[in-house]
Amino acid sequence: MKFRVLILATAGLSALLCACSSAPGRPTAGDTPIVPSEITDFNVLYGQNCAGCHGNDGKGGAAIALADPVYLAIADDTVLRHATADGISGTSMPAFAQSAGGMLTDKQIDVIVQGIRQRWAQSDILRDANPPSYSSSEPGDPSRGSLAYAQFCSSCHGAGGRGGQKAGSIVDGSFLALLNDQELRTIVIVGRPDLGAPDWRGNVPGKPMSPQDVSDVVAWLASQRAKFPGQPYSTAGKSTGEVR
Ligand code: HEC
Ligand code: HEC
């Protein structure tokens, strides 16, 4: 009798053990969550970290279009990598590298930079176009810039940059407080094709802006910060509830 009980017990136990691997609710290999730092799929990384500001398909967002072959032809990988890893001071572009307080590994940042270029760049889109360089090589002059503004920009942004029928104000203090001079320069050179803003060649048909025109307009825009003061957003990132 004792022997019989033992056999039954053993059979029951092995049945239990065998059933385990297919028991409902037991996670299978595919269910194991991927540790965030192990994600190396561009679409996932871009979707989770960039799409909110730069748009789902790299355009149409609040921040400049990354799916813009003209932008990608003037900004090299060092620019893309530096912006993504370290953020851009004076703007809301965050730093993503772990070394700069973000969440992404160096490898993930490489995946993003290479993915942006592979998907959205067109290698010879600016062949023969002789674009102004990404960073300024000549100092700008605000008073010449005011004339360049009238010539190249006022048709859409209105007199003095205060907004026109085709485009909004670009001298609003709160707007200028959110972009540093390089970002203004980037936008003047590449435009916002996704929003209908022309690049440096298209403001006045047949008359591209010279590199000097670009630097001058940026200097003029920067000079408007003082004239139309915006909020001096704290760069310390502290939220003390203090009203400045
Ligand atoms: C919270 C909003 C926000 C998020 C999220 C964000 N960006 Fe940005 N990014 C900005 C802003 C703002 C700028 C400045 C230019 C502008 O206003 O359009 C910028 C600028 C950039 C530039 C530089 C443009 C130049 O002048 O050369 C790059 C490159 C860039 N972002 C890449 C990325 C990538 C890649 C991600 C995701 C890993 C990302 N950004 C996520 C807001 C954001
Ligand atoms: C053909 C019309 C047109 C011309 C010319 C033009 N823009 Fe724009 N610009 C736009 C449109 C459209 C936008 C999208 C935002 C809006 O509707 O105000 C824009 C947006 C911008 C922005 C803001 C981008 C943002 O993040 O909101 C800046 C800065 C700007 N333009 C500067 C300039 C400057 C400087 C010039 C002259 C060198 C210029 N634009 C010439 C149509 C134009």
C-alpha cells in the first residue's frame, strides 16, 4: 500500500514538472523584456526619443526636420552625433548620451546617427549648389542683416520680422529665447521644407543668399533678442517656483 502511494506521488510530480514548460502564463523566450540599453533598432530608438519633437517620419514636428536631405548635406555626422549626445544649449534639445546625463549608450547614438543618414540623406542633392557652410565663417553685421532681411525674408515674415500673411513672427522674444545663433543659422540655410519655409536658395527665386547674407541675417535676428526680450529660461534646469 505504501509503495502504491509513492508511485502515485512520483507520477503526479513528474506530470507537474512536464506541464510546467507549457503552463499558461509562463513567459516564453520572446516575452522576456529587452533591457532599454540593449535596444538597437533605429525605428524604436527614433520613435521613443526623437519623434516627439522632430516628427514621426523626421518631419512636421516642432523642431527642425531631420528627414531633410538638404539639412543632412550641410550637417556632417560630427554635428549629428554631438547634438544627439550632448544636446544643444540654449534650446530644448536634450542630451541623450549617458556620459551627459541621458539614457542612451554610445552604440545607440551611433545607430541613430547612421539611421538618420541612411534613411534620409541623398548624397549629391547639393552638387553644384555651393551652400553656405554649416557654421559661420564670416562675422555677421546686424545693420547689413536688416537690409538682407528686407530683401530675403520680409515677403513672408512681414516688416521687421513681426509676422506676415505667409509666415509668423520670428522676432518674438519667447521664440528667440528658444534658439541659439547656430540653430537660427541652420534654419536660415536649410529652411523648414516640411512647413513651406524655403532654403537659402528659395527666398527670392533665382537669387540665393550669399554666405555673408546668411551671417548678416542671423546677426540681425540675434540683435532682436534685446529689442523684444523673451523669457530668460534658466539653463540650470532648476524648478524653484521662483518668478524671475
Ligand atoms: C524635447 C524636444 C526634442 C527632442 C526629444 C529631440 N530634439 Fe533634437 N532638437 C530640438 C530642438 C528645439 C532643436 C533646435 C532646432 C530647432 O528648434 O528646430 C533640436 C536640434 C537638433 C539637431 C541639430 C540641428 C542643427 O542645427 O544642426 C539634431 C541633429 C537633433 N536635434 C537630433 C535629435 C535626435 C537624433 C533626437 C532623438 C535622439 C532628438 N533630436 C530629440 C528638440 C528636440
Ligand atoms: C516664402 C516664404 C518665406 C520666406 C521668404 C522666408 N520664410 Fe521663414 N518661414 C516660412 C514658413 C512658412 C515658416 C514656418 C513657420 C510659420 O509658418 O511661421 C518659416 C519659419 C521660419 C523660422 C522658424 C522656424 C520654426 O522653428 O518655427 C525662422 C527662424 C525663419 N523662418 C526665418 C526666416 C528668415 C531669416 C528668412 C529670410 C532669410 C525667411 N525665414 C524667409 C516662410 C518663409
